[in-house]
Amino acid sequence: MKQSEIFRDNADNCLQLAEKAEAQPAHNRFLRMANAWTALADEQDWLDGEVPPVPARVLQKQVA
């Protein structure tokens, strides 16, 4: 299993915990943790060379 998949599993676990949270502060905390795990997974995919470092841009000609 790739490291980024482990990170995404952690994010899913946090989302499940957020759904079950009884208090709003805990719910918000788990959502922030899920976002952090997802960001780590995206970064790991980049480090592993699976995604380009920046989105490809399409250059457009300017019409004079």
C-alpha cells in the first residue's frame, strides 16, 4: 500500500469520527484533521512523481 493511500485512509477515518462527534468543536477538529491528511496524501503523490508539481496551463494567443 502506498503512503498516500494510508494518508487517505486516515482522512476517511477522521471524516467518520466527525460524523459521530457529539459536540461541534470535536466535529470541526476532525474535519480539520481530515483536510490535513488529504493535503499530506496529495503532497506524497507529488513527491512520488504521480502528479505534476503544478497544473498544466494552456497558453492562449492574444488576438490583436
